[in-house]
Amino acid sequence: MSSQITNWAGNVVFRAERVERPSSLDELRALVARSGKVRVLGSGHSFTRIADTPGVLVSLDGLPVGIEIDGDGAGVRVTGSVRYTELGPRPHWGKLFTIPAGTLRTRYERLPDFRKPARDLDPAGKFANEFVDEYVLSE
């Protein structure tokens, strides 16, 4: 291997012999059929060796993107090349999440409408904290 393959932070070095980027399902099928060990390399955000292999790492980035929403809107099917962030997820406010404040604010189109009444109803900021200030109230 001429250059190292690492996670996005560069602190995990994978030992794969190469990375393949098929552009169709047929290419992916052929690659898997002719290869020994194969692992799919996601977005590279893992801090463990879960995607590591001595064989071939496969990136699905080149595959066609497909998103299908069920007729009743209760479910969705996505292809392997769709990244979670492309779906515009909104994290649960009561859970730990690592989305930067600026990115999070773009996911809530009506957040600006919430700021004025929030400030009017809590002018002293009794219910605010650093998190609320950064993620909700700041513009």
C-alpha cells in the first residue's frame, strides 16, 4: 500500500490492501465475489477498527443514491451510498449528540419563530443554560 488509509481524524490506520469504489451494484457484486476479506468503509468516523480488514475496504460513495418513502410515510428505504446527514436528521433534544450548533439550527426551519416568544416568556433567562444559549437562542 503506497499511502495509509485512516479514519477521518487520522488516529486509526487501516491495514487494508486497497480501497475500492464501485459505481454500480454489478461492480460491487463482482468485487465481493472475487475478493477474500471485504469490509465496507462508511464515512470514516469510527474510532475503532470495526471496519478494518487485511483485505479490501469498499466505499459505497460511488453507488447510485436512492431514497424511497413508503406511501403512508411511516418508513423509508435508502441505498448504502446515502449518508445519514443527507436525510436531515433531527437529534432527540434529551440525548447526547455531537452535531455542531450551526448545523443543528439549519435542521429546524421554524427555530427563528421560536426565539422571540422564548425570550419574551423568559426575559431573565431562568430556564436557559449554555447549551440553550448556543444551540437554540443564538443566531
